[in-house]
Amino acid sequence: MAQFDKARRLKLKAGKKPYFERVGRGLALGYRRNAGAGVWVIREILDDGNSRLRKFATADDLEAANGVDVLTYAQALQYANRVALKSAKTQTVTVEDAISDYEEDLMARGLNVRARYNATVLRYYLKDLPFYKKPVSLLEKKALTEVRDGMVASGKKPATADRLGASLRAALNLAASRDPRITNARVWKEGWEKLPDSSVARTVILPDDVVAALVRAAYKADHKLGVYFDVLAETGTRESRMLRLRVSDLQDDPANPRLMMSGYSRGKNRKLVQKPVPISPRLAGILRAAAAGRSANDPLLDKIVQPALRFREIAQLVGGVDPEATPYSFRCSSIVRMLRGHVPIGVVASLHDTSAAVIDRQYSALIGDVSESAARATLPDFGMPAGRGGKRRAALTT
């Protein structure tokens, strides 16, 4: 890390505790800033979970490096990497290691937001479990199944357990691909199988007049909240995607304004890309006013604390709103609105940063009605008289 370059590390505060950077599984290079010359240290995580710290050289803070006992940062890093390489040949990969490696891999591929969430949620749920520090090669199917079922028994939705399982399988599969000693992939494939009916969508569909009433009431209660709900309702985007918007993402064309929404490309090597999402001139004017005085890289919208709670407060003021509705219902309603407007499913999927298959699965009943309606409108009229019976058939044959 750049903090250990000579010019930067000399600005660090002196103290007894070293500064560290990870160089390998269970291993970190450290620099302890002293009143005099600093020292390079190695921190190793032992099999029992404890750590061992040892000094191996003096830093070239006050005297020139000699490559033996006075080392530059680059030389200290080379030494640490040799130690890491030697350690990796004998060290067994634990579940904790697999999750850390998974996070680093996702971040290296540019998926920082996804990496931060997926790795964090895995640690949150698994860090206190017995198998968290257990070698991946010794995992048992029963242990994983018990965690999955325990989450549901405690009140978590099956979809939540499945999302966690998908992240865990991804982390363990990565570990197995890197370490040929891990040959038990079947354990986590079968031990954390997808639960039945876990993909049922939270499809609370709000009528357009109810959506309009909610947005108007939000503006009346708090203008920032009104803007927040207005964007959700008109674009149908996810809150996380909306909050990544910057001022520069508002393309304020007078006739065809749009927001450049970020999302992930489909396929194996997913990358963060931007897609234009159309908005009305009305909403563009509101966002233009909200962006006044902000720089191009500033957030376009203000973050709302506990938006779900605020939604319920507004819903109670409006009255007659489905008690199961949440801010996510704006998204479901937007998808349904477009489908009923005969917008092609592929276009609806792209605008909402999802896939046609997901929309087909979660809105299949509605899609059937819309598809039938669209198909019926194309039925030709050949001018043949309606009716049936022998006389009509005879007339047609003469």
C-alpha cells in the first residue's frame, strides 16, 4: 500500500502498535513508527486463531538500506511475500479465508459495492458459528443445512437464506478452484440447497392513483422525501441504484430527459455500466432544482433515513394502502405499468436492471394477460360471416 512508501510512512503517528497491510492468507506486513527508525514486522495467524508478531528488519527511515537488516518498503514486501508463499503451501483454507478471498476477488473485478455487501453479510451471519474458522475441506453438509434452516426458523425469509447461500457457495467455489486439496464442493451445493418458494416476489402492486397520492403526500410532509419517492415511483429503480446517482447523471434534455443509472452487465464477467432511464420533464425540473449548487460528482439525491418507516407514515396519511406495501412496491408497480402499456419485456427488464426471465417468473400471471391482450389486438378480420350450420356450409361450397 502507498502508506508504506518512505515519504508517507514518515508522516504516520509514532506508537507501539504497527500499521498493517495483508499480503497473504493469515499473514500481514507491518510497519511500526518509532521516534527513531521504524521497524518492519510480520503478523501471522496461527492454527488456534491467535496471532504471532515478529520483527525482521529495520526500515530505511534514517539510514540507507543494505538488503539485510535495513530494508526499503519494496524489500520488506518481497520478504513478506516469500513468507506468505511458503505458508500457503501448508496452510489450510478456512471458511473465513474463503470469504476474505471472495471479497478481494470481487473488488479486483470492479464489483466493489457487491463485494462489500456480500462479504459483510456472510461475516455477520457466520462469524460466531463453529465452522467459520474450520477448513473448507472439512465442512459437513449437515452443518450448512442447519444454518439455513435456523435462519428461516428465526423469522428470516427463505429468499434471505437463499441469497446468503448463493454468496457462500460463490466464496467456497472460488476457494476450491484455487486449492486442489478442496474436493468436497458437493457439500455446500447440497447442504445449502435453494428453499422451495423462496423466489416468490414481494409483488405488492399499487394502482397509479395510489402511487400519485403517496408521492404528493410525501412532498407535503418533506420535500426531500417527496423527491426520493418520486424518483422511485417514476423510474422503478432500486433504492441502492438510485442513491448512486450523481448530479452529472441527470441528462436534462428539454424534450427527452433521462437519468444515467448504474447497473451490472449480464454474464460471467459482470461490470458496472450505465444505462439511460427516461424521466418526465416534470421530474427533470424537480431534480434540476435539487441539484442547484452541487458539483457534478455530488450525490443527486439526499439519503433518507429509514425510508420504509417513512413510507408507512405516509401510507397511513393517505389511507387505503396495502399494509404489505413498502418502497419496493414502487418498483413492482412501475414494471406492471410498463407491461400493461405493452412495452416489450426485454425493454422493461433493461430499464429496471433485471432480466426478462426474472420478470417472466415473478410476474408470469400478469404477463399472460398482457400477452393475450397484445396478441388479440393483432387477430385479422378476413370478412367471413359468423354463424354455423349446414345451410351456411352449403352456401360456402356452392
